[in-house]
Amino acid sequence: MMTAAPLLVNPFHTTEPIRDPADFYGRKRELRRVFELVEKGACVNVIGERRSGKTSLLYQIAHPQVQARYLLQGERGPFIYLIGGLVPPEPQGFYFEVLRALKEKEPSLPFELQDGKAREMELRQALEMLSPRRLTILIDEFEYIARNPQFPLRFFGFLRGLSLQYDLSFVIATGKRLVDSCPQEVATSPFANIFTSVEIGSFTEEEFQEFLACNGERTGLPLVEIQEQIRRLAGYFPYLVQRACWFYFEEWREQKSFDDQVHQRVRHAFEEDVRPYFDAVWHRYLDDEERQALLALVQGEQAPTRIIARLERRGHLWQGEILSEPFADYIRRVGLNVPVDRGVWLDEDSGNVYLDGKLVDPPLTAKEFAFLRLLCRERGKIYSPYEIVREVWGEDYIEEVDDYRISKLVSRLRCKIEPEGKPWKYVITVPGRGYKLGSGAS
């Protein structure tokens, strides 16, 4: 049994990304691959589903200690980190955020920032000032940029041109392949061709063992002794492993031992806690073929080899098996009840919105949900601006909310449920009267 001094604070990461390299385990192969590509001047698309550790990986790439470990040619220039959901939703605001982050890293560069906006020429000049050093721009949640109609096709062409003309690499993180995360005009443009994909999924067996051994030593928690119970709960998926260990730490802190009752309590708490995660994976990240393959596996049937290989890369399977028993149980419970309704529908209890049976991602904000709920209340009915303001903002705002604010709300909602753009199929404008919910027909 381990003899380390007990910790008072639960050390396992379950909600926040991992910033400190000392707390980061595994992913050596993926880190090595990203740094090798960047050193060659390539751009990288890090692909991983929700809770797969994309953000943590980007934090590690941006950390000088990790760069010193993996960059074969030493430090070649600044790495800057942006979050797609936080950058201003238009090109000049994006350029400004790039320059602001670059100025923080390289304050001696002779350029000034002002007004929260920057032009293409100003970004090019900054790259020329930085030359011959390489700039690496890490962009998390790139879908927020790719799907935003305020970023025109020319913007993506400009980014591609920068990567070709200057010593500049983009490392972007998306939940799916870039070509599946962008509107069709972006996905089929030359911009998508500059990226090499690096997928992140499960721990390897060696990484799993390293995680348990190192954390057991520093916590005094005998994780190696209960590794089989952890494996049955979490498989090798890092987030699930962290979560299982979190619950075991809570029990160990009180009991200092494990018995059947402790294992049962941990399993019950774990299943309740990760159910929303399983729900997101099932509805948001798996396609019909993948769901059918997982259903076949839990029923003891065979599934197509190519689908199994894809699910293994993404961390859902290990050598063709679903190691997480709670995930397998979840699939048995809900797999035969996947929403099949065509068009848009809402789940009032969970706040989820489905489009043709698939969960809309990213999720709607409270105001977007309230607006869509109004349109769905009586499908086909035209709702006036007055009715929309009363439903979304409330009676007290009738005189304050103008048509511009309503149109911005409409634009944001369309961006999420109609990513292909015009002609609009669901949120239909009726000139001079208001809005109604369409049937989905072109």
C-alpha cells in the first residue's frame, strides 16, 4: 500500500482543463506529433470529443516547459492561445486578439494596439517584425469561428495565405474533423487542406498504469490495487478515469479502506455524475453508423470493422470492446430510443434541442432557447416582434428591445441550427409581420 502523506484537497481534475505539466499524464505520442508538424511549418487540427482533453493538450503545447521537452530545434518563437468562443465575432476583432496576445508575449515588437480592431495589413506587418522567428497560434473551440457567418470565406483564405507566406502555424482544436465542423463552402475550400489531423482518444495501457501509479504515490490512495474496478467504470478514457478516481478519493478520505459497499457507492455516484456526458456523446458526437455499431456490440453482435476502428481512435472502444460498463449500460437503456423526429424539437426538461434526431451543438443560450421554444409552441404561426420580446426578454423590456436586437438573436440561433446558411429552412422571416418555424424543406 502507498505511504504518501494524505492530501486534504481532492487532486483529480474533472471539470477544469489541466494547465500544470506536473498534473498532465499521457499524450506523449500526440504532443510529439504536434511539435514535429509545427517544426516543419505545418498546421494541425487536434480532434477530440467533449471531455477528451483538447483544451488541456493546447495548454501543454503553449507551456514553455513542454516546448523545451519536445522542440528538437529549441525555442523558435511565441505560442499564443485563443478561445474561439471568446474572440470578437468578426475578422478585425480576431486580428486584434492575435496582435494583443502576441504583444503580451513579445512586448518589444514595435507596433501599437488601439480600438479593439486591427486590419489584415497590421497583422502582416507584425509577422514581418517577428521574422525569422515562428509564430504558432493555438485556437481552441475553432467551431465558433468556422460556423459564424460573420467570418466570410475570404477570412479563411487570408489565414491560409498567412500560413503559406510567413513562418506561421495554426493549431486548432475541434470536436470533429475540420471538414465536418465548417459550413460546406469553408470545408471544401483550400483552407481545410492546410491541416494535418491529430486525433486524441483513450489512454494507452501504459499511460493508464502510469496515471494510477503516480497519483497513487502522491495521494496515498491505493489506485493500483483497485485498477480493475476503475477500468470497469471508466475504460481508458482520461476524463472518466479522472472522475472515477475523484470518487474513490472521496471515499478513501473518509474510510481509508475499500469494501464492496464502497465500490457500490462509487459506481452509483459515478453513473449519476457522468450520465450527462454519455448523453452528449450519444446524441452530439456519434453518427448513426457509430450508434448502430455500439448497439450491436452491447447485444453481442458483430459490427463493421471500419466503424470499430474509428470508435477505437476516438476512445469509445478498446480492442473492439466497450470497457466502461456504465457506458455499455447507458447504450442498452437509451440506444433503442434515439429521437427520430425530423426537423427541430425541444426537450423542456433537459434544455436540449434536436435537429433531425441529433443534439444541437453548441447548445443554445437561454434567450435562444426561449425564442425557439416560442416558435415551436405553435408550428407555422407567425410571431410578432412584440410577442418575441415578451417571451424572451419579458414585459419590462417591451420598450427597450428594438428590431436590431431581435435580428441579432435570430442570426445567432440560425448559426446554430442552420449552419448551411441560406435559404433558411427553420427560422423563417415573414416581412413586416415577424417570424415562424419552417418545416425544414428548402
